[in-house]
Amino acid sequence: MSKITVYQKPTCTTCRQVYAAMKESGVDFDAVDYYVNPIPKAKLKELLRKMGISAEGLLRKKEEIYKKLKLDGKKLSEDALIDLMVKYPDLIQRPIVEKGGRAILARPAERLKEILSKTPYL
């Protein structure tokens, strides 16, 4: 069975819900606080590919840093957005749950069952 990794911010409500659900299910997983251990650019690109979404789709647009950087309406390249997410982790939607060749944005927390299921695409 593939190892499960949860990329999270421990103070985030949804992240805490996912963490608790993982513990309750008895699944072995690693939790990565990406504020303490930043997600490298190559890994973030890999996670986006596994989730099947663009960098813009992973942006937290209500964050103060999003407003401060005046990103609303800007057309930045995928690489430029990923660079900003690496530099400013508050821009990354969370939690991200990775298992083997798949990853999901577990928002809402109920999406977690999609990746915990033994059948690949339930």
C-alpha cells in the first residue's frame, strides 16, 4: 500500500479535521507542516500534476498576502505562481493528501474518503 502524506497547517480547522479522521481510521500517514518544512517547487509541481489542477486552482485568494501582492486579476505563469506559493505558503490551499500517484485537496474534509478508498476512483 502506498504511503499517505498530508501537507497541512496544524492550526487550520480543515487540516485538524483531516488529521483526526486519518488517526481514527488507523491509517499510517506522515503529516508535513509546510510552514515548518516548506514544499519544494518540484514537489509542489508534482502535487499539482497528481491533483490535476493548475497553480491558480490551488491559490488561497482570501489570504492577506494574496491581496498584498495584488494577485487578483494578474495573469502570471504557472511557474511564477508556484514560486510565489513556495515563498508564501499562506497562498496554498490545504490540506493536500498524497497517496502514490494521486493527490487531492481535502477541502472539504469529507473528500478524504476519495483517497482512502481501496478502489482508485470512487
